[in-house]
Amino acid sequence: MSTTTAPNTAFAHDVVEGLSGEKKHLSSKYFYDDNGSRIFMQIMKMPEYYPTGCEFEILSQQSQDILKKLCFEERFDIVEFGSGDGVKTKQLLTTFLRNQADFTYVPIDISQEALDALQENITATLPNIKMTPKTGDYFEILDELAKSDTPKLFLFLGGNIGNYKPEEALDLLKKFHKGMNKGDMLLMGMDLRKNPRVIQTAYDDPHGITKAFNINLLKRINNELDADIALDQFDFYSNYNPENGEVNSYLVSLKKQHFHSTVLNTTFHFEKDELIWTELSKKYSLNEINNVAEEAGFSVVHNFMDCKHYFTDSLWVK
Ligand code: AVJ
């Protein structure tokens, strides 16, 4: 995950909007400042957080099969949204190069710093790779890319789609679809439904790292909006509901309390046990994946799953 360069004003606006109403909420997109990105890297190293290992297994063992499923005749672009540290993508790129695929790798991220680090990491191992990183907003770049007629494989890995509510996910996929040409392909990392206990433990870890990840949202409010939140007066609660496949995460106010932000010139009030909803992490069944892909205008070509069938890199074609 990358650091964010979103203007402070958007954050300020969303904090006011999210903490003023009846049902309080803060968006999980604000998890990833520098500190939050570091905590997320710790999450990815926890044995309980299975998605990272699963997707690493898929991309290190099945990239040749992925390449065989691509329907491109000639050179193509690999466009990656939210490329992060590139550890997993490097597995795919290495295999593609070894098999003489002719492609240019186009990682897209909002953080220039993250892209620089990625480029260094990738070129250190793959010095001959053709790479043209792009900084900025996904959809602006998507519009720009749609004008070229080089066939494209889009990557949206890591299971980030899980953070979107079903209707928002569909909306996002339709936007991807609109920016693609017929025959272009999309490899979507999606976390699958599985034994509820496995999912529960991944998001409510015994080390308290996921708790720290959530508390970091409050830390950001303190730092960036000059607020005085007592960080130890909030708890963390996360719950997986196997009936709808949703992990929902919350901060919980441990007492009736308030805090003040001098930047916002506002005081925010909390009842004892009041919740702040922070994240949705939706788990999909293979059926749901088929349905959402088709609703967005894609056909599912193949699901590349890890040996435990915990996670899929689902390959779609427009
Ligand atoms: C980065 C969105 C894939 O939902 O699994 C990890 C973020 N949240 N632990 C996920 C996250 C809590 C993660 N994604």
C-alpha cells in the first residue's frame, strides 16, 4: 500500500461528515498514511493474515498458466492499479519475461514515493523490463490509456475490491470496463468465503496489529487536524458475518467523551460504546464473482486459486 497525497481538505471534510451524524464512520482509504502503510506491512507479515501468502503462492506458481490464458497476439501493456511494494507482482513479471512475453509494465499509484521505491525494487531484479510508471488518479489515467490501442492486461490485486460495498464495487468495475477496449483483460484479486473462524482471526488478530491500524485513523486526526483524542479511550472490534460475507470493523468509544479539533474548530461527542465504522472487507463466493463480473460486462476466463482455495486471482475479459 502506498502513502496518500490526498489533500488535507478532503480528509478534513470526511472527518466532519463521518463523525457528526447518527451512524459514525471513517473511510478505510485513510488508513494508508506513512505510519498506516507501515502497519499494513506488519499485517501482511502476520501468519493469521492469509491473503498475502495465498496470492503470493498463486502468482509464483501459476503465472505461466495465467500467461497462457491471455489472448494477445503481439506486444501488450500490463497496467497495475495500486501497485504497492510489488513483491507479488514481481513473481508474475519474472515468469512472463522468462517466457519471452513482450510487454511494458505500467504501474499506477497516487504516491510518487511509492512508485519510485517500486521501480527501484523491480529493476534491481529485472533490469531489462520495459516500465513506464504513472502517478495520479486511476480514472484520469484510465481515460488516457484507453486512447492507445495496445492490448492491455489490467491488474487489481491484493483483494482491494473487498473494501467497496457491493454497489460501489460494481460501479468501480463498470468504470474499469468503460476504460478498456474489447479483448483487454483484468486480473482481479478477490478474497473467497471460507471457514468463518479463519477470516475472523485474520481481521481480529491476537497481536493487536489490526487494532493499531484502526487507532492510527484517530492518530491522523490528532496530528493533521490538531485534535486531542485520547487514543486509549477507544477499543477495536471486528466481526465476520458468514451469511453475507462481510467483515465489518469498528472503533468503540470506551466512555462518554468528546474531543476538539482546532483546525476544524469543532468538538465531536461520543456516547459510551458508540461505534465508528471503519472498514468493510467483503468476501466473495465463486458464484458472486461470476455475477458481479457479468453485471459489469466481463466474462470470467479462469479463477487462479491457492491450494487451500482461500483466495482467487480471477481473470476476466471484456
Ligand atoms: C488492503 C483492503 C486488502 O481488507 O484485507 C487488512 C486491508 N484491513 N486488515 C483487507 C486490511 C484489515 C486489506 N486490503
